[in-house]
Amino acid sequence: MPELPEVETVRRGLEAAIKAPAEIAKVDQRRPDLRVPFPKNLKKRLEGHNVTGFGRRAKYLLLYISSGEVLIIHLGMSGRILITKGHKPEKHDHLIMTFKTGQQVILNDPRRFGMVYLCKEDELEAHKAFAHLGPEPLGNDFNGPVLAARLKGKNTPVKLAILDQKTVVGVGNIYACEALFKAGISPLRKASTIQGARAEKLAASIRDVLTRAIKAGGSSLKDYRQTDGELGYFQHNFKVYDRAGEKCRSCDCDIQRTGGIKRITQSGRSTFYCPRKQK
Ligand SMILES: [Zn+2]
């Protein structure tokens, strides 16, 4: 599933390739629905209008339209965006937008868990996809005190709390493990105890692991299409994720005695951490 860094990389790719304002000459909607129905009269509401900019909120891509509406795209489990020219429609191409320049933006999604919405720009924050969301981890309004306030009084383990989109958006399972490791915080620690300096450290770590992943993604992009046909994880040199039983790179621990990186299950999902470094 594409995570925030992958979606942000797609946004940057679109922004670099499609020079806004860009007139949408033709829209080819090739099926009635993905996980939800396509917006009503999508073709009519897009054709002849300009895309004026590209944004992102959580894991949603936002295409700002000159009509005052915003096209909202979620890539679901297997969705990807292709930027091309003179494309012959392929299986699983569900939406093809052709710009006046001849450039095409294609949404291809074999498993069809993706979603496309269209709403008025001034109703964006109240849209059902966004109304319940917490702050952007890469936004200027995300920091230690903001995170601390959101974790205050929460009895759940901190790992589960930061996966919750109401706390902060876009921190998936892998990035939650990596951020907690970097901050030296146990995934089992009660969320309410993450205050003050600890919250500062965690907020900075979340920002750092996501920023690094975006950087890694930007440099690995080849015409925005991954060779395996899916958006993969860009960052493969994880410090703890999927490294159970291996030596932790931060400790000088005797692996025979300590067992190295530990894997546990929290709410049905794997957590990897170093019990020695993370308290
Ligand atoms: Zn360690």
C-alpha cells in the first residue's frame, strides 16, 4: 500500500511534469466505480478546466481545478499514477486525463481499492475523507507540544496511538516502528506518558523518517512507474522493521544473550523494536 512518502513523491512528480495551469482537454472514465463510485458528471466537471496546482492531504492527492473544485485521489492498495503521452489504454487504467499539451495522467489500479472524489475547495476540510484527520507530520503545525496534546490521557500503547490518523496522519506501520526506534521510545509505552522532551523527540523522529523516505523515493523514480507495477516502499534499509533476531545497529548488546531486535504483535500488526534501546 502506498504510504505518505510514496504519495508525496507522486505529488512532486506531477508538479514537476505538468506545468500548472494546465488545461484538461479530455477525460476518459473507463468504469463506473473503484471502491466508491466515481463522482457524478466527472468528465463534464473537468474537461475544459485547468489544473491550477497539486496538493496532498494525508495519503490523498489533490488536484486543484480552476472551477473551484478539487479532484481527490486515493491510491488504495495497488493504485499508481502514470504520467505519459500517446498512451494506449491498458487493463486496469480507470481514469485517463489528457491535457491540452498532449500529456496524460493515468490512474491504474488492479485491485480497485482506490477512491476518487470531487468537491468544492472551500468544503475540502469538512469532506468525509478529511474531517476526522489529525495534523500533517511534515506540516509547520506539527511539533512536540502538538503531539503531546494529542497523546495526553491516552491509555493505548504509543505505537497504536501514532498509527491512529486522528493523532497524526500518514504514519504507517513501518514508519511508526522506525520513528519509535529513532526516538528511543518503547512501542509498548503508554501514549499519555509521551510529553515534554519525549514528545519533541518523537515528533522530530516521525518527521525525519518520512523526510528520508521521500528523499529516497525522489532519487529512485523512473518516469514515475515502478518496475514491479506497484508503488513499493522506497526505504529498504530499515533499522528495525522486519529485522527480528538481528543485531540492533545502535546497541553493543550480546545478541546471544539479548536476542537482538524483537518482534511482537500489537492490534494484529507486527511491531519491531530493540528492548534495550527503546524504553
Ligand atoms: Zn538496540
